[in-house]
Amino acid sequence: MDNLLTVLQNNPYPGRGIVMGKTTDGKQAVVVYFIMGRSNNSRNRVFREEGKDLIIHPFDPGKVEDSSLIVYSPLRVYKNHIIVTNGDQTDTVYEGLVQGKKFAEALSTRTFEPDAPNYTPRISGMVTFEKNDFSYQMNILKCADENGISCDRFNFSYAALPGRGHFIHTYVTDGNPLPTFRGEPVCVGIPSDVASFAQNIWNALNPDNIISLYVRAVNSADHTMQNFLFNRNV
């Protein structure tokens, strides 16, 4: 199990990242999502809560160059599910659940992002609450060739164990083109003090590239929530 803060401190550009897991005391589900950016268009964003959902908005609407891949709902709630993704596939999963589809089944209709030459992978996660506990899944859709034609699909399912979580992100590190995430989601520790955990994640992310961070903790018994939101643009 890796220390998430050390992993982040040693990577100047993980891109967009999702963390899911259970606190050490076994009481809470934790969901983390962050976005980073290098271009002015990418950096012109903020997170805003709308009910139980999270929306990305342009910070300055007059400076938006292309909204197609930067403005979306990264977190939505459907019944006993929390869906988190790095793109508009959040809506794909949500609509799939409404239709009775499974997480991976809904994502089978999507591929990586059409942003050649990076071909950014689509990363997704979903927490599912059942009785007084939960489980979670993660998915990554990656370009399989240099021409952006084929897509490799990977789905991971996890039991929620106290103090354990998993971290998946879009890029290995900075580069041109950006190198795509490789391997399985990284196993990381999840402490019980989520407020401090959220602040420490924000402090660990590269200050030149970080844009926004959102952390949600949900009590698995009574489903009460704590939310922590950080925006570079305020």
C-alpha cells in the first residue's frame, strides 16, 4: 500500500485523478477527484456543487476556447451509487444505471478522448452502497495504437477494506505527448481524518498545474456526508 501524498508529491502531472476507498476506522466511504491543466483553456475552470452532484464551470466564460472536453459533471449520484469520471461519461454511466445496465456495460459504449496525440484515457469509478457497507469499481478506457483507432478496456472491482483505497489517473507524468497511465489502480492508504486528508492532498498536488480538488466522505451506516472543495480560481 502506497502513501497517496508521496505518490502525488513525486509526480508533477498525473492529470486527472480518482481515489476511492474506506477510512481506517471502517466508517466512511471516501471519493476524491482532482483536475490539473497546462493550457489556459484547461486552467480556466472551477468546481461547483449542485445538490449532491459536482459540476465543472468555466471560471471566466469569455476566455473559453473549447468546452467539449473541459466542462462536464465529474460526480453524480444515482440512488445508492456515486459515479465519478473525468469526462461526460459520468452521464453515460448515470443513464445506463437508469436503464438497468451495469457500470462496465454502460462504459462499453465509450472510448478514450479524441485529443490526439495524447488520446487521454477516460477514467471512471463508482461506489455502491449496500446495507451498512459498500464496494467500488474503477474503469479505464485507453488508446491501443498510435493512430487512435482501437480502444483497450479495463475494469476493476474492489471490496471496501478499512484503511485501503485505490488511485487511478490519466497520465504517468508530464510529457509531450502525455504518457498514458499504465497498470492497475495504485493501492493507497485512506486515513480516518478526511478533513486533514483532503487538505494534505491539495498541498501535495503540483501548485503550477493543480486546478481543483473535491473530496467526499459518506458514512456507510447513515449516509451523512462531508464535502471538501478546493479551487485554484476563486
